[in-house]
Amino acid sequence: MAEQRLALLGPHGLDAAGAESLLPALEAACAAGDVAAVILRLAAADERSLVTLVKKAAAITQAREAALVIACHDFAGDLVQVAARGGADGVHRDKPQDPASDLGDLRRRLKDGRILGAGGLEAKHSAMEAGEAGVDYLLFGGLYPDGVAPDPQTVRDRAAWWAEIFETPCIAVASAEADLPALVATGAEFVGLESALWATDPAAVGRAQALLGDLAA
């Protein structure tokens, strides 16, 4: 099995005010372990405000060679353009209504090797459609915008199924530290940490990194 790496998920609805406290924590978290990617889930705002926020986050992630992927639920504008102007590495789409069409369109529009990720795909068929549309990763688990987390056993089962059969990488997301050992055991290429695990305790990234090393040994 290839070396597993960490991904960090930001809180849903991150705005400029929330970024004041989150971005310093993000910098500390990225320094605490081998963070491959950061998924920021932004609050809908005007394009200029989003670009400004993305630029601030990108400066942090780029310093640590972590990819920055942005999501923005209910944003009516062009998130691909926001990513390009802000210096993000790609975009993330949760719960696409028509994975083949929605993700296929984003895949065609994302240029220069930019990343496309998808999550919230609870049906196996939808996950396979997303893979066929050319996503760079699938995300299993993680909080929904209403704060509800999917069933941990379902997350483990789905991540293990995907990691065993498909070449497209997946991220198995932990909403609690107790979830981590079982998620690592799924063989998922990336283990995600919800913001509740690292935003107020960046050292949690170091503990997760140590666990990856211990279980790989």
C-alpha cells in the first residue's frame, strides 16, 4: 500500500471574519504533519471577496506544498474562475445532482492540471459516475453543511470498497480522532481531518501523522 497522507477540511461557510482565526490555525496545522491537501468550504460571497480569501489561504498552503481546493455551497458565480484568480489548485463539488454532467463540465473547464474533487456521493453508482467524469479524488465522510456527519461505518465501508477496486484516490474523513485507526485501515490514499479536530488543536495533525506512521510500520 502506498504511503498515506493527510488532508484537512475547513468548516462549512467560512467567511472573512471566520478566516481571521482559522488561517493562523491552518498554518500551524500544516506545519504539524505531512498535509497533502486542504479543502476550504467557503461561504457564498461576491467574487472579489472570495478571491481575496483564497489568496490568503493559498499563501499558507503553498508555503507547505499542500494543494488548496475550494468549495462554495450555493455560490451562484464561477468557482473555477475564483480558484484561478485566487491561486487555488482546484475546486471541490459536494452532492452533484448529476455527477456525469456536472463534474464532466467542471473537468473540461479546469485547466493547467487543476484538481477536481467530489464528495457527498452516498450511492455507489454515483461514486462510479464521478470517477468516470474524471475527478482527481472522491471524498467519503465529512460533515454536511447542516452539521450532520454520515454514519462512520458507512464511511469506512465505502472508502474500503473504493480503495480496493478503483485507481482514482479517495479521502476517508474522520469527524473524531477515535475514527482514525479504522479509516487508515481502509487503505484510502488520504485520511481527512474535519475542522473540529484541528482548528482549535493543530497538534491533532501531529497525532494523526504519528498514527499513520505507527500503523504503516
